[in-house]
Amino acid sequence: MSVFLYLSLIPEALIASMLPPDDFGSYYAVGSKKKSSGQAIFFEVNPEFRSKYFSIQEGLSRCVPHEDGAPKSSIYISVYRVIEHVPISELGKLYLVTQDGRTLGLDYSEDYPIMDDGLHLYKEIAPVSPLIASRLTPIDFYDLIVRNPTSLVRLPAIAFAELRLDELAEDPELGEVGDLPYPNMDHLREVLMDLKTKPVATKMVDRISPANFAYRTVKNGVFVGNENGLRYYPMLSKETLRTQHYRWWRSANM
């Protein structure tokens, strides 16, 4: 049987598994008797990847079938400072898994999304998970957090998604909320209005925000970057999701 390497973002971990991505996503999200269930996000990693930071070969050697021949679901190789030590070039597809185990694979793109002048909302996923409002585009936000911080706070690597603000991006005071599901909307409006009037680039919306988020709120896609570069995984259009990935789309909107 083949052995796969996965970089999980919720929680951050490097995992070896004999399950292919769709099956691993279902197992990882739905859980087992000894594991809680919930949303999962992970990258497929080049199985030839090796690093002095991880005991990958030992992990792979332990990833063997059970006595009854069933594949080994997971061997945790590392659960600490993983994202910063896996080169961007070793990452394959990104998988978004719903809480009932529906898996959607996204390919990375060399073309970044069209940058607009409105306000932005960023959900950091790993290694930390606050919700941040900003005047910066995704590329500039990554640069501020990883490459050229203007404060003492700096991360060696980051994975984040840009979330929808819709009308609030241009008019945080009077813009319609529509179907945006964010809690404490009055607080979000206040933060966005501050960005409009004060000389700051970013403001914290929620410092203890959970890592998971509603997939339907993704504005353009997911970004992952370290000091050596940034990679962009665009989200599929709503029409493509409805027509080609209906079961995932329905599950993501439950």
C-alpha cells in the first residue's frame, strides 16, 4: 500500500497515512471513538520530502497495515512548528473537509486574485488563528506578518484565508450584512470604521477565534507562505461548486 504525507492545519501536524486524500479527509473530520470530530484542512505533501526537523522515515516505517489488513489511518510525525519547516515547494493540493467528511481538493495557482482597494478580513488558520481586519491586500498582509513586520509580532510562516465582507468592505457603517455569519457584527463594524479613519493597517477583530470557519465565507482562496515565498489556492466559483461538487457544497452550507 502507498503511504501519504499530510500537513494538517487544524490542528497543525505532519501525519503519515495509508489513506488517500478523500478517505483521509473523511477519517480526519468525522473522527473515531478516540478522536473528536470537526472541520479539517490539510495539504498533501510530497512523499519524498525529508527534513532534519522531522523523523519522517521512522514515521513512514510505522505506517503499516493492521493485522486484519486494514490500512493504517494515521501516524503523527510532528505536532509542533510544522508549517514553518515544510517548504512551500513540497506542498501539493489543499483539501477542505466539512464536519461530516466531504472533501474538496484545490490546486494552487500562479495567478494571485485581483487586488481591490476596499477593506479586507483575514482568518489566520495556522500556526495561530485570530480574525484580523486590514486595509492591506493579501500579499501585503503576508509581507507584514512574515517578511517585514512593523511590530514585534512576527511569524515564520502562516496559512490564512481571506473572508467576504461584501458591502462592509466599502461602507462598514451602513453596508448591508446580507448572509455574513460573523458574530458580534457591531464590533466588526467598529473595527472596520477605525481602519477607515485611523492610520493603522490592521486591527484585531477576535484574538481567540477558533481555527475553523465557514467555507462559504471565503472571498477568493487560501494562502500559505513563509520567508521564501507565498502560494495561493483559489476557491472554486459558487457555480462550479454547485454543479460539480454539489455534495460538498451542500454540506459546507449546512
